[in-house]
Amino acid sequence: MLMNKERFFLVMIMALFLSLMINSCNKDDDEPDNLFNGKTTAVFNPDLTYGTMTDQDGNEYKTITIGTQTWMAENLRTTKYRDGSEIPNVTDNTEWIELATGACCNYNNTTSADTIATYGRLYNWYAVTDSRNIAPEGWHLPTESEWWILLNYLDGSVAGSKMKETGTKHWITTNTGATNESGFTALPSGNRSDFRGLGECFAIGQHATYWSSTPIDPEHYLLPKLFHEQERIGQTGFINTSGFAVRLVKD
């Protein structure tokens, strides 16, 4: 009689274990590894072959080889440094402009998965240069000279047109000259700046501005900037509490 009870309990335990395993597998099948993967609405160049890379947050991105360099073809959206520590998401404008440590934000604090997947996040200087490294292994924040290698390869004066996403799905109606023949697929993610001392987000749909790791002086940094109304790509100086998009280049 005792043996029968022991067998009964053993069978019940095994059945419970199998049920938990099946439910766990079903949950994994039903839920994506990352809520933003596959959500971008960016228009990539269908005539080019893209690679892929994954950041420390599990975000997956398209990559593109242009000349001798391989670049991200999407804006970074990680919320973690390479060591797994968090990059604080700062939503308050006053707090943002007073920061002296790394932070990120979503444009106008949106929670839309499609918007975040498409435009990425905005980061301040302290985040992109933090020693914990915002880039995953094998990638890094480009220097000014690495940006110039890209621009010179794309014929300098019209490099912007070859880098911008085509059409007006994301760029406003005067997306001058955009061909995206490079596959870079630049998107007008706007920025967050204390230019007026307000720490507000602005210029989405109009400008694409990216961090480089090259400073002008201890508080100002030279960044490449694409415009909706121009074919060229310019350079502009901003201070370290500004928030801009990030494109990484492969080591």
C-alpha cells in the first residue's frame, strides 16, 4: 500500500514538472526576447545586403558595410552599458540639463515601441563616453575622423543625400535629394538640448544629429548633422548635456 502511494506522489510530481516545462516553453514561444525587435518602420535600401548586430539589451539592428567601414543602419536604443549596468532614463527637463552623469531618454518621453524601435533613444555626452561603454563588444562610438572617412567615401558635398532614408515617411516633406544609396538609412530623430535652458526635445522629422567621440573643448563637441532640406552633411557644436542619437561603427 505504501509503495502505491509513493508511486502516486512520484507520478504527480513528474506530471507537475512536465506541465511547468511546457508552460515555460509556450511562454518563450509567445513572447519576443525584446519588445522592440522587428518593430522599426524605417525604409531600408532593398537593393543592398544588410548584416546584423545585437546590443547588451538584446536589441537587434541592421548593419551596413560602406567602403572599409561597417556601421549600424539603425539608431542605438540600449538602456544598458556593456557591463549590464543601467543607463538612467531621465524624463524631467530640469533634471536633464543639470546632469553631470550618463542618461538617456525617449523623444518626448514616448512609450511607443514602434517609435523607440524606429528612432532609437537620445543620449547625453556622459553616457556615450562612460568607461562602462555604451557599445557592445566589437563596436565603438565613431571619432570625427571616422565620420570623415564615411563622408569622403560618399563624395562629401552630397553625402547627406546618400545617407538619408528615402521618402517622407519620417522626414518632413522636403527631404531633398535623399537616395539612401549607401544603406546608412539616417532618420530624423531630433535631439534634446539645453540650448534655451529648457532641456526640451525638438526637430524630430527635420534633423539627424549623431554623437562623435571628438571634443572641441572640455564642454563642446563636434557632431555630424543631416538636414531635411539639404543634400550635404554639416557639422555642429553642442554642449555635453545635449541629447543626440548614436550610430556605432565596427572595430
